[in-house]
Amino acid sequence: MPDSLTIQVKYFASLREALGPGETVRVPRSFSVGALRDDLIDRGEPHAGVLSRERAVRAALDQRLCAETELLHEGAEVAFFPPVTGG
Amino acid sequence: MPAPNQIPLPRRASVEIRTRDFDLSAEVAALRAHDGGVGAVVSFIGTVRDRNDGCGVTAMELEHYPGMTERSIEVMIDAAFERFDIRAVRVIHRVGPLRPLDQIVLVAVSSMHRGSAFQACEFLMDYLKTRAPFWKKETLPSGEARWVDARDSDESALARWGLPTQPL
């Protein structure tokens, strides 16, 4: 069994403008959504500022809003975005 | 034995994310077509204001998360069918470039009696405002563009229905 996971990360709205539409990343097994966010923050700018814990950032796992404690799986799609403003 | 007009229909729901405008009359006619059990239709239309947070607004761009948007609204409609005695739901949400006075969103609900249609329509809008992945960017008269901030009042509206909220 591989010791890492391949994750498709997507960004929307102001996060997309700063970071692009998305990227493919590899993370250790048993990583959570929050651990992925921290891993991206640790890359430095522009990720650090945009995904900062000071900012309201929402996450979705496989196209469902999720808590950051949820665990990743191989091939997961994770999206980060600001609080939504539709309607 | 229920009367013919009380036989439950299969669940009817339709969600569409699109750029083009919609026609309320046509949508309501389709929503209640062939359903003699409908005694009430409630519809909500959200439109683009020409001002927001004290500034004029000259244009608006709506972004969404294709796939998740449709799926999340379908989950909301499932929740509405579980909570309220309703017969059919139609949701249309526009994306892309919009201008002041344009229609943005339609939620229409049919039911036997008005109470459940009123409630389900408001429930769906409160839910959609806070959980469907859409983002608005508005252009000001200066030409500057800014992302619209989410509102605490929208989260409070969701709390009324006993749904978990996420503080901003």
C-alpha cells in the first residue's frame, strides 16, 4: 500500500484568484482536511496568507461541505473557498 | 382509499444552474402542470440590487462549484421533502455576468395547502444562501471589483430551522 495519498485540491472565488483553480498534491496517509490546509499554509506565500487560520475558509471533501477533522482518501477532491454568498 | 387528487405523486424536483434568464410564469406553469393535488404555489425570486453596503453596484459576476452546486441543492431539496408536505420544487440559479435588476435565483414550491409551500420556500432559500457554493463579485462605479462578504444574518436565518451553523 503506498504511503501517500494523491489529492486534487480546488480553490474558488478569492482563493482561486490568489492560488489558481487548483493543484494536485501528495500527502501522508491518514491526513485530515485540516492537516492538508496546514500543509499548504506551510508552503509560504501566497498559500499562507490566503489559507491562514485568521481567515474564514470553508472546506469541501468530495463536493460535500466538511469539517476539517474528516480524513482524506486516495483520489479525494478537496476544495477550499470563502463563506458562500449566493441566492 | 384516498381521493384521486390525494394520491402521492413521485417526488418532483428540478435544479438548474445556468447563465440565461428565466420566466416565472412558465416555471410555475410547469411546476404544477398535471398535478390536481396542488392548492398552493409559493415562489421566491432574488434579484441584483444597484447598491450594497453603501456603495453603488454596476455589475455582478457569480461563480460556483460545478457538480457540488447541483448536488448540494439536491440535498437541500431532499431535506425539504422530509420536513414539509410539498409536491414539487423547482430551483434555478444563474451564474456568470449579471447586471442590476437582473433575476438571480428562483425557488418555487407547490403543495396542497399554503403553509408548507411558504415554509419550504423560505427553508430552501435560507439553506441555499448559506450552504450552496456560489460567490458574488460586484463591480463598483469606480470600476473596482470586490467579493461580497457573507452575512451573519444569513447564518442566523439557518439556525431558525434547527440546522447547525458555522460562525463567520
